[in-house]
Amino acid sequence: MLFRSVENPGFHRGSKVIIHLKSECRDFCRPTELLKIIKKYSNFISYTIKLNGETVNSLQAIWYRDRKDVTIDEYQKFYEVVANNTKLPYKYLLHFSSDVPLDIKALLYIPSSTMEKYGVNEENTGLSLYSRKILIKPKCTELLPNYFRFIKGVVDCSDIPLSISRESYQDSNLIFKLRVLITKRIIKKLEDEMKADPDTYDKWYEDFQQYVREGVFSDQDNSENLLKLLRFKSTFSTNKKINLDEYVSKMKEGQDKIYFCIITNDQEIESNVFLETYKGSDLPILICNNPLDEILFKNKGQFKNFKFVNIENEHDDFLDKFKHETSSTITKIPDEEVAPLSLWIKNELEPFVTKVTLSRRLKDTPLLVTSNISSHMKTMMAMMNPDMKDPMNSMKDFIVEINPSNELIINLNKL
């Protein structure tokens, strides 16, 4: 292409630029091709662009306007443009500007639903990166961590030079700073929405919780704040979900651990053997519906210096304070007969059982079987390793806890 400036040929002001095209570039003479280029890179600039006498850049860069000056209808219409969506509404909106440490104007949308729950990968991933309303790159995935791939919108950073190479811009330290700033803003926005309206947030969370867990696993810099976005049922709040901050606020004096239990079916909460001991007490226990939470808690280890403990396979002295005390008048196995019965059970169940002991927590249930790996973890290991036909038989580290006051165990001892 050859660019030549001609001084004011018929214009009241400015210059006219004549472009001479080589034969192989004749496609650029077609109005459809020119329209596509203008709409892609210059659709939002303030100056009017006309093609064959018609204005073709009619869309406004509403991210440059104050939020109070933009109507709900304008936000929705712009969302349909950036999300390539029809009429589905967005859930949350983040419209902000910042001068420090970077000059940024951003308009971000958090969708109300995601196709990934149906097994469909996100197609329109990433934000569009602009500099002074000029498009630098559409679908700029470098601006956000992958677990926020559902976020739609635009980021306009005036600190990015327009002359930057679109092939090498991602090497710029500016992109890294933008990513850090935008990620923290989104996490803070979600936390604020959760605190302001937990019920509305929980409905959104049902579809997007897998993204939050993904972030906890993959983003070490933000994992603590992402943990706060997770929601759980608990022994003191089975109808409404809580987050970890709320759990910590309910912890008992002297408690230095976060106790949790994996129960994937809500109908099993009342009959769960591991919660049996603490019914009627005010000991806070998280009830996790997703088996991945156990892996997540083991991976993180702790939250605000409080260790995560699965009550299924770990018991401590603090938990004993909240167990149901057994009345001395209740019939139970004589103390001198406990050891012989335990030895007999162990011998009968070898080699799968390594230890038989009196339970410190059972009230109505005759016995339970535990190990260093929970039952849900074993099931997940079997799912990840299809060759493991029977995960229970392949792991011979089980501990049997017997209830000496249960009629079945008493009768077994007599036999």
C-alpha cells in the first residue's frame, strides 16, 4: 500500500489520504471488507467514519461514560454485543475506571448462566483489549486467569501504545499488571455481591461453583480470597449456605480446626453416622455436597491458620467435648471382654482391617469403618483409575470402631 497526503482538496479542514492498492490487495476496495475492518478495530472511536456517505461507527464506547449516565437498557444491549448473546441477561456488572497504577476504563459482565454445565466449551472467551477506544486484540485471554473465562466485556488501557505489535504485546509488563488488577476487582465484586444478597449469589453459584474451585486449585496468589467465595451447608445452617468466614465466626472457644463432612445427598444429612455424635450440640461442622471439596481442603491445608479436618477419618480431643455422653446405666460390653472381642473381629477381617477399637463417637450405630482415606476419596480414585475394579479391596488400611452399648455388638460378643 502507498499512502499519499494531498493538501485540502475540497475539505474545509484536515487532510485527504489516497491509498494506492496493489492488484493482490483489491479486496480492500470492497465496501463489505472495509466495513468489517472498521467495525472490528474502530467501531467505538469518537470521530465519525463514513463509507459511501453512510456513518458506520454508530456504537458508543459506554465504558468511557460514568455509570450513572448509562441506562440499564444500554448495558444490556452492549452485553449482547460483547457476549455475542441474544436476550439472556447478565447477572453482575463491573464498570470502573482507575488512574493508578494504570489508566484503565473497564466494563465487565458476569453472565447469569454458562453453557459449560451442559458440556459445551466457552467459545467467546477472554476480554477485548482496547487503547483509547482502538481495538488492540479481541478475545484477549491473557487479561484473565482461565477460571474466569466466562467473563465478558472490554478493558481500555491508555497506557498501552497504539503502535504496539499485536504479536508481541503479551510480553509487555503492562498486560501482567492489568491481569492482576482486573482479577482482584472481579473477586472483590463477587464477594461484595455475596455479602449484600446471599440468596441471589447462591443461585448464581450453583452454575459457577466449578470455576471458583478451579481458581482455588490453580491461583495461589488469590486462593485465600477465592476460598471465601465457596458456599457450604453446615450443622447450624442446613437450609442456607455459608462461607468460610461465617464458619470461623461460629467456631467455639478453643477450636483451632475447621471440621467438615462430605455428604453428597441432602437426604442423608440426618442419618449420617459421622454427624450422629454431635446432634443437639452447637459444634459447627461444614457439610460439603461436592467430593472435590475434600481434595481442595487437603490441597490448601488451612484457612486463616485453621486446619481443615474431615470428621470421617480424623478424631481429636476437642471433638470429644461435644460427643453424646453414654449413661453408666446403659448395658454395654464388660470392660474385660472388649479386648478379646476386638481381637476376634480383627482376625476375622484380616487382611483388610488393621485395627479394631472402641468408638469415641457412636451413639446408635453399631460400628463404622474408617481409614486414612475417606470413602468419597476412594470412590474418586476409582473413577480416575478405571483399572481399580474394587477400590475397597485394594486398600487394606481400615479401622473398625465398635459401639459397646449397641445391642448388635453386645449380642455379637455373647456369641
